[in-house]
Amino acid sequence: MTKIITIEASGIAPAVMAGLELGVPVIFARKYQSLTLKDDLYRSKVFSFTKQTESTIAISKKHINATDKVLVIDDFLANGQAALGLADLIHQADAEVLGIGIVIEKSFQPGRDILLEKGYRVESLARVKSLANGTVEFVRD
């Protein structure tokens, strides 16, 4: 593994902790146009299930290249669109996606299945099966 990638802003904390533990640099995709991030970018469109909005994420081409083996880290997994967008950025650089790490997975939504169908390895710290009647039920492996 050569790098970890996430999306600003809520994915940064778990990605940095993983990067410190694994001893690899962390890069993050920007959701918003930046004055310093304009040219030579990889871009991908991402729909946020939580916010019901579409945004374009971007990373500078100087931060990722074809020799990189990249771990995707994010805070939540619902429909898998953020992870797919990050994987798209990695593929645009001809780099390799090693896997996708999630802090909290909403297993009652299709994100995991979508990512698995695409051939990605998915690991989650917590898999929520249900949020019915004010009770959190976890998937038991």
C-alpha cells in the first residue's frame, strides 16, 4: 500500500488515523472548487445519499500515479457512491484500489453489494443492520 484516499471533510479523521497506523500518506479529494486546486485534476461526480446532492470531487494529478496501490477510507457507507467516485479517481491515474475501509456501514442500504459486485474488498468497523423503533441493531458476522 502506498497511499490512502478519502473525501473531505468527515472522511479525513479516520483516514489520517489509518495512515498513521499503516505509515502511508493520506490524500483527500476536494468536494468544492478551490483557488489552489484548478488544473491537472482527476475528477469524478458523486451523489450524496445523505445530503441528496451531486458534487464533483477532485484530486491533483501530482498526488497519485500509476505505481500507487491505494486504500479508500470513508466514514459512512450507504449507497457506495462516494467510494465509487474515489475508486474512479484512482483508476483515472491507472493506480490500483486495494480495498475500501468504512467506519460505519448502513447494511440495510445497497452500498456493500454494489462495491462487491464491482470486485472491491469492503471492510467495515461497524455494520448497522437496522435503525427500527429507535434501536440500533448490528450485523453479527
